Amino acid sequence: MFDEKLPKYYLVKKAIVENIDNEVYDSKEPIPSERELMETYQVSRITIRKAIDELVTEGYLYKVQGKGTYVKTDEGSNNLFSITSCTEDVLKLGLTPSKKVVVSELVDANVKRAKALEITTSDNVYMIGRILYADKEPLNYTLTFLPEKIFPGLSKYDLKKESLYQIITEVYGVKITKARRTIEAIGAQDEIAEYLDIEEGTPIILFRCITYGIVNGREIPIENFKCYYRTDKFKFYIDQVR
């Protein structure tokens, strides 16, 4: 059924991309299985796997272990210039957010944290690690540090149920003004891969961020965090103007 002059895997890729563009596949359901694709296109399993693997690499598809292969859409995206809570981001996508707190304790501010938050190493900071889920699928893992002197008593709040940014603004009266972020692509390792339910070495996006807010009339750092995002579940965009 294919032009014999072109590699079969390439023609399968082209056919699948056409189906994606024409929205033949439901993004919430897996695409047809390898066996079904073999029967549809009358090619070998090796050919199907090569086509699928390349489409995953090129960003058309993503795999969920034990469930199948899905179409990657633009629905899970966020503007890099916006300052919103992760809970808000998930709600905007029409998905149900949930969180799991894996660490919550008061620790000393080391030199690096003290410098980022403009405090001293004798100050204490809350260290909070949370996994964010969207429709029960892990989306990101965030490790956050907040100065105790700005947020006394923060540990009494249930961050599994409540939005941290909502607590910061509504309970502590801090107006969030800006965030300074750095972004890099890394391979998921150790507990990060475990938290995100992906294999070690899987490409993910790491955000490092210092968030600023108004406290007693001054704009100061109020939060320092690292956030690890699954790349098969979320993407970011930038609006540029001239």
C-alpha cells in the first residue's frame, strides 16, 4: 500500500502524522497498538516501532508505561512570563489537581539558600517537597525554601490541600511581584525519576527560581525553589512583542 521507493517506516510516520493533524486520534486515549498498526499498514513490528520512536523523539507522541502511546497536544502549556501557582496551571487545563507532600521540615539556611533569599545562615527556612498531579498523573516535583521569619507558623497549613501561593498572599499578606527563573534540560535521576514515575535518564525540564514580594513595604526574595517538569505532560511558551 506504500510507495516502494521510500522507507516503510517513513511512510508509516507520515500516515500517523496525517492522522494527528486531522485529529483522528483522541488525545485522551492511546493510539492504536503496535499489532493494530501492523495490520493497518501491512508492515513489521520493527517498522512500527521505528516510526513510533521517531515520532516520540520529534514531539508528536509520548509513551505511558503500561498504558500505551498518546498524542502530545498543546493543552498542557504555560506562559514562561506568567507567575501562577501550579494548581492554577492545572485548573486552567481543565484537569483535576492533587498534591503529595513528600518532605516538610524546618532546616538551617545554607550559604547558597541564604544568598538567594538574602538572609543569614543562622536563619531557618521551611523546606517543602511536593509532587503535583494532573488527573492523578504526576506532572512535576517542586522543592521549595521559604524564610521562617517571613512566614512564621507555615508548617500548620495543609499544603496537600491548600495552594501555597494563596497562603502567601491571603494569610501572610505578601504581594508577589516578580520571579527570576533559569531553565535547563536534564536527565531525571534517582528520587526525581521515582516521584515523576518515569525511567532514570528521561529528559525533563528543571526550573530554578527566586520569587520576590512586598514585605513591610520592601521588595525582597520570599521563595527559592527548584521544579522538575515532565516533558511529555507539559510544555512552555513565550509571547514576544516588538
